[in-house]
Amino acid sequence: MKIGVFDSGYGGLTILQGIRDLLPEYDYVYLGDNARAPYGTRSFDVVYGYTLEAVKWLQSRGCDLIILACNTASAKALRSIQQNDLPRLGAEKRVLGVVRPTVEAVGAFTKSRCVGVLATEGTVASKSYTIEIGKLSPDIKVYEQACPMWVPLIENGEADSKGAEYFINKYVSQLIEQCAEIDTIVLGCTHYPIIKKSIERLLPDGVKVIAQGQIVAESLKDYLHRHNEIDVKCSRGGSVEYFTTESVEKFLALSRQFASDMDDISVRRVEFQGDGLK
Ligand code: DGL
């Protein structure tokens, strides 16, 4: 059994890198739904439908444990998949997201108990971070800011441009204007680690910016430790198979900015067929 890592596109590679840095021994299958990204502006039903197709496809490749690296998919589709679909797809199969591990970690970072979340429109509209932090740490106030221009800028290789600088400044200012006491900011989107330094430059000293790769990796390690029945089934060859729903050439060209170990990888294309991915 391999561990599946799913994202709407390339951003999940930042999460996969965090996971592989900590857990290099396992075998992974990465699926990027690049042909249908971005998910961040799509409706609940669409994100749910696409994510379910990806989950079924990863399961057909032997991934009984799947990480939804995409925040939008975790926020909009994970609960429905866990409650409605997994009982039917196999009781032993697991799908985990990135919101919960982040929420569990955030309490240890903030002293002011004012936390900011930067994310896609879809994740912010779902209010998942506010709801989940509220359940675990009701004393923390959460301020969310949608950053709709960041994913297109990063995907188009414009992360360091003047245009990006304008939009980074715009959304960070809008977040800080909501509450000057924010001392911890969650990057609640797979792409944002690429511009972490530019975000940090705009913030007062002492404000922590949290990327999810390491947090998700620690959480997965803990999960495997607690679920020995799953851990023993995971194969350990240190391999990664990459799949994309877009062109292989495009994936090879654009994936490099998201992770450092993308040279000499082999990528295969997954086709849409009938009611799913083939
Ligand atoms: N992967 C998405 C997320 O983390 C960002 C890209 C998209 O909108 O599809 O929310």
C-alpha cells in the first residue's frame, strides 16, 4: 500500500516535500488535478465531485491512505467524503486533510490568541479554520483573509514580480487591518510557502508565519504511530510516482518552483473518462 497525496495542482508538492523530509522511507503517489485547477474559486459541489474522483482513482492505485494536501479540498470535501463515501468505499480506507493538523498546531504558536489565516476564497468562505480552531481552542480569535490573486500569480511564475508585490501587500494589509494583535499567521493554501519570505518582510517582528508542510508531516508521523494496523501495510521503498490530469511537459516545467527534488522525476498523465479518472 502506498500513501496517496492529492492536490488541485502543483502546490501540494510543498506538502509532499515536508512529508518526505520527515518520512522518506514510504512510497507515495502524487496526483495533481492540474487540468481543473484552481479549486479555490469553485463551488462546494464541484470541489467535492472532483476530490471524490481523485480519491477513488488513488484508491484504485492501491492508496488506502490518502492525504488531501489541498486546503480547499480539505475544507470543502473532506468531511462529506469521510461521512458519505468512505463507509461505501471500504471501512479500512482513510482520507485525511491539512486543516485539522494545522488547527491542532496553531495553539502552541500564539500568545496574543489572535490568529490570522491567509487562504483561497473557497477555504475562507467555508470558515473551516474559524470553526475548527473554535472547537479546539475557543479562546483564540481567528481572522481570515482571502487572497484570490496569489495562486494565479505563483502558477504563472510571477511570485517575485512587482505585480505580486502589490497583491502580497494588499492582502497582508487587509488581514492586519482586521486585528493589530495577530501574532500568528497560517498559510492556509498549498501555494503560499513560495511567497512566505515576501509575506514575512511586511510583518512586524515577532509575528510567526506558519507553512503546513512540516506540520502535516508531523501529524502523519503521529497518525501512523497511533495506527499500527495501517503503518504495517505501507510499503517502504522511498519512491514517488507523479500523476497529472494536464500535460506531462507542463507539469515538468512548472513543478520545479514548488519543490526542490523535481529533477529526473517521471510523470504520467491521467485521462478523464466517463464519470471518473482513468
Ligand atoms: N491547492 C489549493 C489550496 O490549497 C490552492 C490552489 C487552488 O485554488 O486550486 O487551497
